[in-house]
Amino acid sequence: MAIKASTGLRNSVLVTGSLKAALANGFVKIYSGTPPADADAAVTGTLLCTIGNGGGGTGLNLAATASGGVVQKDAGESWQGACAATGTAAYYRHVGASDTGALSTTEPRIQGTVGTVGTDLELSSVALVSAATQTIDYYSVAFPA
């Protein structure tokens, strides 16, 4: 279990900006199925849920400050979304607002596993149900030492 950063995100952090800026107003998308080999690849499986601020079409933001190499979700935001399909959550992508999920080496993305324990994104249940509200109460991204 280790999150995978897209080429576009790595290049952005290295040269032009921050992780926070690259993913500002983006979304967390939760999918079923086998995860793509890397975050540059096109999505696979079924899109189960798109998480936004307050459950609507408003994008998500990370906190204004980091501590110990870790940045968390903005504490003032409510990360949730209505599930679009029923299925078993397997992986997620935190993407920029305009990301279509297609093959790209320029889109900023984080991809990780989803489960109930010991995964990159832990949910209370991986069994998502269409029209049910899914919430992410805790989210953080660490930069390795």
C-alpha cells in the first residue's frame, strides 16, 4: 500500500507548485475493480462515488498548513458524495477538477487502495450502495522523508 502520484502531479510539485495547489477544488473518485497499474493510466472499473465538499459539485481542498510532512483535508470542509452505483470499493483517485480519467501524463492525480483497514483510504464499509451518502471524515497525504 502506497499511494501513486501521476507524472503530472510529480512534475507540478517539482517545478511549478504545491500538491495543495495542483489538487485545489478537485474531487476524490472511488472505483470498483482492479486498480490501474499507475496514476497516469486510464481508470478501470466502475465509478461508484464522487466526493466533493458538502456532497455537491464543489471541489475539495487540503489544509493551509502541513505538519511533519503530512497535509490533511481542510477541516472546514465536509467531504461527501452520493454514490452513483452499487459495488465494492477497491481504489480511489484524488484528481483535479477537470480530470476525465483518461490516460494522461499531465493531469495531477493521487491513486490509492480502498478498504476498511490497512489501506490508503479507509472506509467503514467497502460495500457502497447507489444513492447512499459516502463520507470521508479523515484524509491525509504524506510526503516521504
